[in-house]
Amino acid sequence: MRIVMMGTGTFAEPTLQGLLAGRHEVVGLVTQPDRAVGQERGSTRQSGAGMKQIALEHKVPVFQPESVNTPEGVAGLKDFRPELLVVAAYGQILSNDVLAVAPLGGINVHASLLPKYRGAAPIAWAIYHGETRTGVTIIRMSVRLDAGDILAQEAIDIEPDETAGELEARLAPLGA
């Protein structure tokens, strides 16, 4: 199967690495454009190897559109001829046109036990709301934000003094 990975940041890295080690062909990486850390839009707590660097080390082409939902973004995605999109912490809501590029659609690796904490910052929201458990949910993507059919879920305990960064580091491999 031809897979395009879409992701940005350390949460997505284990998923990309798992796909690269698997039996399916990763034909491209779509990730956010390079930005200086700390810029408001698209900034991540990138402290790992970096999605782009991992892809380039494996000779996987990288596509970094400002918006994948534009005609140019959709055309660039189509060039990969993916059968499936795998998304983890990409940072953009995907349009119907984007999801339609892959005949099998897309699956999303989301850092919460959906339906709780849809959208951005689910790890921080779980800690903020005093949750004692959280986890990762794999969903079939739909146009509604984090609202597709649940394919798999795995839960873990949140440690009493755990930070969002520490929890993210534990959830990322679970998602992969």
C-alpha cells in the first residue's frame, strides 16, 4: 500500500518511524513549512529528530505547503498517488478534496480518548481538567474535526505531577 504521512512535531515522529519500518511503502511526507521555533503559527516543541529529517534520511520526498487545502496543495499531494493518508499532529484541518486524494481516505492518530478533547492541545486539556487517564485514539478521518469512526483506543494513567511534554513523550509511541 502507498502511504503518505502527514505530521509535524515530536508526537508524529514514532508514527512515521513505525510506518517506515513496516511493510507498506511511505511515498511521501507532508509537513508544515520550516519555521523558526517560537513563531506563533505552526511552531512546535520540536526536540526530536524532526519529521523532515527522518523522511530525508529514508529518501522519502517531503512536501511542505503553507496550506494543503489549496489547489496547489491538493495537486502536490496527488503527485504522490497515495492509497492511504496517515495523519498525526499535522496542524491543519483537512478538506474533503484532500481526504479524497487517497482511495482509502485517511486515519488520524489523536492524543486523547475521543470523543473527549477534540482539536488542538488534547494533552494539555486533559491535564488542565484534572484527568487521571488519557490515551491515544486512531480514527477514520472525516471532514468534522476528530469525529470519524474510532478504529482503536489505548489508555494510560496520567502521573500526578506529569507535564504535557512528558505525557506527550509517553503517548507518541503508543500512537505509533
